[in-house]
Amino acid sequence: MIILGIESSCDETAAALVEEGRRILSGAVASQIAVHGPFGGVVPELASRKHVEAILVVIEKALKEAGVTVDEVDAIAVTQGPGLVGSLLVGISAAKALSYSLGKPLIGVNHLEAHIHAAFIEDEPIEEPAVCLVVSGGHTALYYMESSDSRPHYLGGTLDDAAGEAFDKVAKLLGLGYPGGVVIDRLSVSGNPEAFDFPRAYLGRDSFDFSFSGLKTAVANFVRKFGNPALEGEVPYRVEDLVASFQEAVVDVLVDKTTAAAVHHGVKHVIVVGGVAANRRLRERFAEASIEKGWTLHIPPVSLCTDNAVMVAAAGYAVWKRQGFVKDPLSLDAVSRWL
């Protein structure tokens, strides 16, 4: 069974073909980093326009790469939400058009569940149950997975800024460029993560929710007090130390909360997915925690951490099975917020 996946939730236009939910046949992505870079973040209107320009191109590229015709596709999976509504509608419209014209089933996919399924596209199957951390530019949330075919159970999420959003905002404050997480990750390699003691918000002993706005504000206050390299050039501290300390504060909370959830649910498998899962320090710390706690850790390759359509096609297969292979109606609409 071959699923065509389509992704357009934010600033990546992507299409992919996946067989039986696990075997990758192709994957095409059109990035918008160059478009949004000058603004230090994603501009929704520009993102929507670029999706319109790229959507048919990436679909055709994915089909050609796989050596598959549209007639050989069994179903079309598309990110329904959460995300930027204007961006989502471009992908959904393309998926509906293909579904209607070809008579193929349409499957709406939750973007966060799709990220989780990126971890299941690997040689060795994941033993369930598992706890999963989804951490990206727009989302930070913990889920409990009974099985790869079951609907993820939401445990908690961010009450304000997502982790990736905090990375981007701190990078923009310091004039480091976009995407901020990539720049901070690179600079922090030569920084001291213990140079500055920034706050960690845990929100109560039994809470699985996150909050990064206070940390972001603490960095802003530090820069206001000691100088901003983006405005003044010379400052009495090393930017590398600042961003390494900030990054360590984010990673501490992500690892500690995930550890608490894994202990609470008694699982031995931990999944970490999303764009921030590509972060070097986060991967190191989770690897250390997995050895200490006796977990099996599952983190997808970097290419499957950032937004892509392979994960959408994989999740689409699982959702379709869960629905008894019943297709979604053509009235399917975009959902901007969706746990």
C-alpha cells in the first residue's frame, strides 16, 4: 500500500511516498529559509504564497523520484493541523484536488502525530508502550504511546513559548540569524553551559507541562543589563557562553520532564522527535539519560526531525488503519490548534 504524503503546516513544502507505513520510496522538500531569514522568523503570508508556488513541483518530484504514477498511489495523506492556517490550506487543497480527480482516499493527519511516526521508520521496531517528546519550533509536548497504531495520549505541553520558538527569539534578540536553533547549537559547542545560571521552570512536581517564556525573558534582561552584541558589538561576556547556558537550561527541562513521564508510566522506550530533536546537546543529554535509566532511546535521523512529508505518509497509513480504512470527507478543513 503506497501513501502519498503532503506537508505544508509552516514554512516547508514537502511531498513523499511511503509503502506500508515504513518503506520510504521518495521525499521532496522545498525550504523557505532564505525567504524568512531577513525577518528572523516565519512570515505567514509569505509562507502561504511560497507553498502555492512549490506544492505541485514537490509532488511531481516525489512521484518521479519514487518511479510511481499517481494511479499507483493508494491514498493521499495531508497535514490537517496544527499549523499556520494559510499554509495548511495550500496542502489540503492540493490533496483534495488529487483525491477528487483520481478517486483516491483522503486522510487528514495531525502534524504532531506525524512527527512521532518519524521514529517508527527504522530497521528495528519500537517496543510499546513508550513516552514521546515532540519538540519543535511551534510545539513542545509529551505523549504516551500504547502502540504505533493507537492514538497518542497527550500528557502535557507548553503553556507559552515552544522550545524551538525560544531558540529563535533568543537568536533574533542577539542578531544571530535564522533559524535560531541551528545557529545557537553551532555556537554553543565552544561555549560554557555553566557560565550563567538561567532559570528552569518545572511548574510543579507532577506537572508534564512546559514554560520557556520566563527563560527567554531572563536572557533578555541579561542582555539589557550587560549589552547586546547585535547593537553594540563589544560586550563584557562571550556570546558562546550565553547561548550555551541558555541552551542547557532548555535541555535540562526537556530531559527532566521526559524522564519524569517515563518513570511515571513505567516505560522502557523513549522517543524524541521534532526539529529541536536535531539539536546536538539534546541528543547527547538524552543518550546519557537512556544509559542511566536503562531506556531504549529512539531519535530519527536529522532529515526526519525537521518538517517533512515522509512522516505524514507514515502517520497517514496508521491513521487510515485505525479508522478501518475509511477515508476522510472532502469537507476536511485546516485546524490551527490541535493536541
